[in-house]
Amino acid sequence: MTRTTSAPGNLWQERLREELTSCRVVLALLSRNWLGSPWCFTEAVTATFRGEDVVGIETEDLTGDDLARAPPILHERQRVHLRDGDDRAWREILEALDRSGLDPDDWFSIPPNVGPYPGLVAFATAGRQPPTRRSRRL
């Protein structure tokens, strides 16, 4: 959910339920706060029952007592441990997203010879010089 969808006065619980029905994967950012939230627990369990992937990402060092409060799905699967300066964790997260069908290359194809920005072709017409910035003296 974004800041605009969770604005004051909005029914955030209903919005969260709606978002859960359309997601493909839940990234559970595991912290002590996350583990203490009944909503986060419910979100992970609901996603599991819907057949969605749940990827546990430990954002801080957690003890065994902390992790004992995690939903069962997060005990059954390998979790990613974010550590400063360790790019391996980010690669593992991207691989998990790819396995969940969220590889951007699979979303839609751009035909060859067509750029991703349709209006850009007008600036690349043969024989035209690219626009230049000129300074003007006052």
C-alpha cells in the first residue's frame, strides 16, 4: 500500500484485504515490530492459504524467542538476512521475486525496433540534430 491509499480516514483494513487478493508475493520485513503485529501475522498466513509466496526478510538481528512469534510459513522456508554491505541478500530477494513470477521481463514484451517511450522516436528523426542547450547573455 502507498501513502495515498492509506491516507487518514481511509478504511485501511479493507484496503489491506483488497491488496492481499491481488498480490503475488508478500515480502515480510521481519523485525520485532513486525513479529508483534497481529496484522502482519494475519497477512502472511492469509497469503499462505491463498497460495502466494511469502519471503521472510530479517531486517534486524532476531533471537530465537523473537522468531518463535513468527507465522509457521516463515519457519518452513529459508529467510533472507539483510546485512550492511552484503549484496547477496538483495540477489536472494530478486531471485525469490523471479520465482514468484515477478520478473519484469515476463510482464509484457516490447517488440524489437520499438522503444519503451513512444514519443522518443520524434526526437531521433534522421537528419535532425539533437537539441542543444544555449546560454543567453543578459
